[in-house]
Amino acid sequence: MGTGLIFPGQASQFAGMGRELHDAFPAARAVFEEASEAAGMDIAALCFRGSEEDLRLTENTQPAIFTLSVAAYRVLSDETGIRPICAAGHSLGEYSALVAAGALPVGGAVRILRLRGRYMQEAVKVGEGAMAAIIGLTREWVEGACRAGAAKGVVEPANFNGGDQIVISGGADAVAAASKAAWTAGAKRVLPLPVSAPFHCSLMQPAADRLAPELRAVPKGGFSFPVVANVTAEPYQSGADVSDSLIRQIVAPVRWEECVRRMRGMGVTAFIEVGPGKVLSGLVRRIEKDAAVLTFCAPGDLDAVRALGA
């Protein structure tokens, strides 16, 4: 069976996440310690004892989800000997995938993610940006709704998540106008998202500009397995591509449905979501209904992975 790994992004966090894994496996504890030292923050304390409000702060969310995801991958690798065909991650989850594949170091990646969260939050004042999920419209209709909303400011598609779900992002007034246009066009649902910044749109360009030199300074390695990039929905060709792709990712839409289909085309028949939550698992089930989908974030998940024959 061909196994692909998928790593979650923001909105997968929950209070207390990762404690069982940390307590049960030295490999997980080692990742938490390495990441905490590099980031200059106690990530274990944030994950295990931080409040939902603490974990929603973008500057905290990104290193927390990343650290747990990498810790889970290390345990999964040690305990099952998994050899994935390929991997991908949703937004910040792409950093987790790149670390798992050996293309980025843990310390460098977690430092970048803390800065990424800070710069993205500072690019647009809280309350001035917004995001909304539109369900039940095609890409063309959503793009039309964004053109209608553009009279009020910037609004653009941010995530092509699959299963007829597309997220839009931009200025709060423009997103509200585009949401109204989407309802008029026949959307089944339009859901405002509880986010603190309008991610993956051109309003994030100041964050991309600030992060670029920091990201280029992080050493890059080779790939032990391919990673499919958010911005191209194609595997990276080499470590030299990583910086430019991750800089573009800040302002470009996440092409998640295409990433999943590309992984299927590479031979993946089973997906394992590595890290907190089940958001990506739900999306994969809507994109590729016949694929096996599992999650791994706690010791009790190991038996199901072993049964898969990964």
C-alpha cells in the first residue's frame, strides 16, 4: 500500500494537545526540547497547559502545531519504520512536511514559523482583515464573487480545499461584500472564519518581504521523500526551491485539492494525517473518496497505522 503523509495547518490546535505522545516517547520529548530552545519559548507548556486563547495567537499557533507534528512524525517513523511515497502540508504544515523529509532543520523551521506568525499578524491590524469559507460554488463562481467584492478592497481566493470548499481572504469589508455575492450566486454556505489575519492573499506581502531574508538564511538539505508544494501542487525539485516557494506561499492560495490529487497520481492509496486534529482527513475524504485515511497524534493511534501496513 502506498502511504502519503499530510501535515495540518492553523485551526487544528486544541488545548492539551500532544501530552500523551510527549510523555510516552523520548523521541517526541526530544523534538519539543529542540524546538523550544530554538524558538525561545516553552512549547510543551503552551501545548499542554496553554488556553485556547493562547493557542489561537498566530505567533504561538504556528510553532505549536509544527512542533507536535514533527514529534508525531518522529514517533511514527521510529515505531513503524514508515517509508512514505510522498508528503504535503497545509500552509504552515508544509514546514512540517519539509522537516520530516530532511529539507529543513527543526530549529531553523520553528524560528521561521514564529517570525512568520508575528509578521503575518502585524501585516494587517486585527479586525481589518477577514476570511470566509464558501461551500457549494465552483472556482469560477468564487472568483466572480471576489471580483464583485473588490469594489470594497482586496479579496482573493486563499485555499482551494476541495470538496466544493474554497476559502476567501482579504479586507473585512471586501470579504463581507464577496460573501454576499457568493450567497446571491447560490452558495450552500458562507462561513466567516475565526482568524486573526487574512492569510494567503496579497495583503500579506509585507510579511513575505520581511520573512524572505530570514528564510533564505536557513540551511536546506536534500529530500528523503518528495514533498508536494502548496503553490505549485507539484513536488519540489531540490532544496534550492524551498525558500522561494515558501515566500510565495504567504501571499498565494493553498492548492490543497490539487496537492492531494497529485499525491494520488504518485501512487498514494492511504493518507496519514500526522499532527493535531482531523481537518485534512475530512478534506481528503471529500476529494478522494476511495482512499484510506488515518490520523496519528497519540500512542493509541499506532495500532491502526500498523494494521494499515504502512
